[in-house]
Amino acid sequence: MGQEQSSPVDESVPPQTLEDRSVESVAKYIRDGHAKKIVVMVGAGVSTSAGIPDFRSPDTGLYSNLARLNLPYPQAVFDISFFRVNPLPFYTLAHELYPGKYRPTISHSFIRLLSDKSLLLKLFTQNIDCLDREAGVPEDKIVEAHGSFALQRCIECKTPFPEDLMKQAVSKRDVPHCLTPQCNGLVKPDIVFFGEQLPENFHRNRSLPCTADMCIVMGTSLTVQPFASLPSFCSDEVPRVLINLERVGGLGTRADDVLVLGDCDAGVRKLAAGLGCEKELEAPVGGDQPRAKRQD
Ligand code: OAD
């Protein structure tokens, strides 16, 4: 496994695995059957076109827009020590972000397409919006590295809390408490807060990128560890494709790194075109509901 360099690969250095460092070449490599175990690593950028803000984009990112919650610092909304003292800001935000209001994006559909074609080894996501599941990516293919809204439990005695009561609490912006007699601890979705351990499923699968034959990173700033290190576990000769608004995390430093800088839906559309599956990509998800944010 190579050490990441900090500067981009010299353009005059030829790639070792791909014909060239282009989307077309990546598509050809897949079409020719060389990539059958693709790991995909994503963050909030794959959901922005659904209407969910990312975290760190200047102006539009969540962390620039939390003044209304009166937090000591933006990340406090996801900090377990702060939550114990003041859970209300998190539940105010949960009301806005709770699954059910948003529809999967083209980027989510692309991941489902890889899975349908038996090309997806694993999806590692930092997102808590469950849109990959909604797009039809099988649950056993997904590693929710930062947890999700799918389950919830008491932060003290760990007793699971019923989903219907959670939905009620979130819709009323109430803070739910444990139903176990004498406990009354705070209930929190199984989202990994700063100060908490990542799920067992992440640790079980974190070395999987070593066995991948392609890596696609989309819509993440790769700033939060240990997730941010996952692309570096891929072997040196394995093509790594970054589809993101900006260059991040040392991607672009290896001979077979391909940078597709721009909107990720546009990037996967290009890749799908190269694979000859644009129509499948655009097929409606879960019936004929629109992809855009639902109007409640
Ligand atoms: P960030 O907000 O840090 O990064 C999002 C990345 O996606 C940035 O590089 C954006 O430029 C890019 N981006 C945004 N919209 C895009 C689009 N339409 N097309 C392509 N790229 C786009 O979000 P994450 O990397 O997901 O942790 O953040 C990682 C973790 O930090 C989150 O899981 C969360 C947060 O604190 C927890 O909640 C524990």
C-alpha cells in the first residue's frame, strides 16, 4: 500500500492500469470486465440535489447555517457530551432531516445500478439519510459508517425505542425519553456523534477496500476519520475515481486516480453513458415518484 503524496500526479506519468485518466477509460475498464468488486465511498454531496444540505460547503453547508440553534460551535449539534446537556438543537435539526421527506438522487441510483449488475462490493456511506436504501441498494451492501436514523435507543440503558414513537417525537420536535421504568434516559437515533464509537459493521468491513478492483469516491470532503482513510487502503494499481465538486483527501496523487470534478449526478451520468446504461439510471425509483424533494 503506497504512502499518499500531497501533490497531484504528474500528468506526463502514464497510468499503470487504465488507458488514460478519463471517465471514458474508467467506463471501458468496467465494460471489459476488469472491475467487478467496486467499493463506493460517499458523503453528504450525493444528497444535496435531493435538497439536503452538506456540512462544510461555504454558505450552503449545514455548519454555516446553525445560528438559529444557538450552539457553542456548529459540530456541537452532533456532539454526545453536548447532547446529554441540551438535546433540543439535535431534535430541531432531526425534524428537518428525518427520512421520508426526500427522494434518492441520480448518484444513489447509480450505486443501485452497480449493485444490480453485481459490480458493487460495498457502499461505505457517511450519510444518515437512508436514501441509498430507498434507492434500492441492498442493506447487506451498505456500511453506514456514521449510523443512520433507521433505529434509535436510550443513550443510558441502550434499550431500543419504538419507531412510531420516535416519528411522533421528531414531528413535534419533542425530546423522547426511555420507556424503561426508572431509566428515563435520553433517546437518540443510532447516528454516530462526535465522541462515540463507529458501528461494529464499519470495523468489520474497513479493510475490504484492500480487496476491491475499483474505488469510487463521491460527494465527501474526506475530513472525518477513520472514514477519510478508506480510499488509501486500495491497492496502488486499483483505479480510484473521485466525483466531487473539489479535489479532496489526496485523491489524484496515484497513477490511476481519475478526477471528475463537478456535480456528482453529472459525473455518474457520464460514467453511465460510457457503460451504456443511461436509461436504466434515469428509471424512476420506487414507483414513479419524483426525485426532487417532496412537497409536504
Ligand atoms: P462535507 O460537507 O464535509 O463534504 C461534502 C463534499 O461534497 C464537499 O467536498 C463538497 O464540495 C461536495 N459536494 C457538495 N455537493 C456536491 C454535489 N452536488 N456534487 C459533487 N460534490 C458535492 O460532508 P461529508 O464529507 O459527508 O458526521 O462530512 C463527513 C461527516 O462530517 C458527516 O458524516 C458528519 C459531518 O460532521 C457526523 O454527523 C458524525
